[in-house]
Amino acid sequence: MKLVIGSDHGGFDLKENIKEYLNEKGIEFTDYGTLTPDRCDYPVIAKKVAEAVADGTFDRGILVCGTGLGVSIAANKVHGIRAALCNDTYCATYSRLHNNANILTMGGRVIGPGVARDIVDIFLTTEFQGGRHANRVAMITEMDK
Ligand code: RB5
């Protein structure tokens, strides 16, 4: 799976922690920034990551800001993106099973690295259930047109 990751300053520490975890697990990824803890604008990073998932450069993305809200709202403006804010493992599971989420967003000021690592595991390994959920996701895709 081709994976891209990004954050603003509010999510920078958690993004760096997740990168460490992905490296430990041997999961390859590309980091679209931010690359320093200096203040920056989350819509810029969210747009870059979302467009790269939407155009097929990457299969999935992970975005982190302070709450996970800003990057989620911004990423969902890009056609074809289903960005799911998951600050708990239950939502992470269903974001994949029912929503076929292609971007995971989390809040670096909301959750700690332990929970975030569990959420990332679930997001990367849980398959979409399809069936009636595929019809619903198709309705969302239709709204993109
Ligand atoms: C930055 O201070 C903060 O607003 C941002 O990281 C994010 O939480 C926005 O939704």
C-alpha cells in the first residue's frame, strides 16, 4: 500500500511519532510535511495529501492537526476523498468497514501516541465490508460530481 502522511504544527509531534512507528513496522510512507514544529496552515498540507490520494499517487493518507478537525474538513473538499476523523479505535474500525475511508485524521492535542498507533494499525489493516455499505459510499461519490 502506498501511504502518505502530513500534519500542521499542531499535529507535528504525533506525526513524527507515527513515522517512528511505521519505520519500526517496516511500512513505507512519504511525508508531505510539515517538516518543522513552526506554525503553518493546515489547509495547505491537507490539500496536498488529499489531492495525491485522489489522483492515485497514494492509496491512503494520514493527516494530523491539533484536533484532527481542520485537516478533515479541508481534505473532504477534494473529490474522491473520504477523510475520517478518528480519535478512538471504534471509529477507526468503522471508518474502514462502513465508510471505506481513504484518509485518517487525528488530533495531536487530543490523543496520545499509544492510542494513535492502535488507530493507525486498524486504519491500515481493516478491509471495507462492501455490500450495502458500497451503495452508500457510491451515493457519496455521486455527490462529488
Ligand atoms: C492550529 O492551532 C490548530 O487550529 C490546528 O492544528 C487544527 O486543530 C485545526 O483544526
